[in-house]
Amino acid sequence: MPAFDEMVARRYGLTLRWLGFLLGAALVALPVRADPSTPAETVRMFYAWVLTHPTVTLPSKRERGQLAKVLSPALAELLRKASVTNDLCVKAAPRGSKPDILEGNLFVGNYEGGTEVAWTELSHNDHMAAIQSTLLYVDVHFPKGHKNRAVTWVDHVELRFEDNRWVVHDVTFPKGPSLTAALTAYIDSGMQTCQAGAHR
């Protein structure tokens, strides 16, 4: 009859072999995904940030770092250049005059920002996705039931698959230019007028 310690070793050896087999099978069964994100996850993270920063027009360097996870490199670079332009225009403005700066919430197309959002995926392929988002802004200064208390509008978010992740590339609003178009126009005009003013 085997000694007690030999029986324990055999039993635990068998158990460890079965655990190793089951663990290996489980790892094989897990789906391998080159992209850890989805358009839905990116849009959720984007609006989670935007709706909790309603007073932000141009995000600071630290805030741009937070948004870098969900914005395309091209859009992130536009925000950086717009921030540089904004600072230049503030310095170039004559004392007592209002500088040429961006105002209001750029990300939702409503000056005051947004309070809530509901969105739907319209299309999705390997490289691009389109999201329709219905936004709500509630002005608590008005009583419930007042016609000016709540405002709703619809934006469209364009996402692209870049560097193995889904990122927001542009946002189109019901009125005015899109997010990227507005930033580009501000950078172009600001660099001309404000840079000229700074060298006077």
C-alpha cells in the first residue's frame, strides 16, 4: 500500500494536471481581438467626458490628455492648435477689447453644453462608423414645464478605426460648421489676424 505522502502527491498531481488542462482550454476558447474597443465604447466615453465638462470650450493640455483615448490624432492636433491660437489672440488683443476667442461648448453644438444624451448607431464597417446622438440641455433657471427649460437637438458623430482603436474623428451639428471645420477656420483666421496683431 502506498505511503500517505505518496497518495497525496499523486492526488494533487492529478488535480494540478486537470486544472492546467482546463485553464489552457479556457484560454484557447477566449476570442482574440486586435481591437479592444468598439464604436459604442468610444462614444460612451466621449459623451461621459463632454457632459461632465459642459463649461469647457477648448480643453487644457491635461484635459486633452484625457480625451486622447477617444479622439483621432487629427482632431486632437486641431484642438492643440486651436488652443495655441486662442492664447495668441488673447495676447494680441488691445487692452480693454475682447479677444478673438472660441466660446461655448464646441463638442455638442450648443453654447451651454448638454445635460443628457441618447444615441443610436447608424452604420458600421471595418473602418468607419456613424452615430446619431439626441442631446438634451436643461436650464434649471426656468421652472418645470416652461418652454425654455429644455432644448433638444441631434448631432452626428463620425468615428474611424485608427491604430487598432475606434476614435471620434468629427461631429456634425444641426447648424453651423462641423467640429473639425470650426476648429480649422478658427486656426486659419486667428493665425492671420492675431499673429499680425501680436507683432504690432
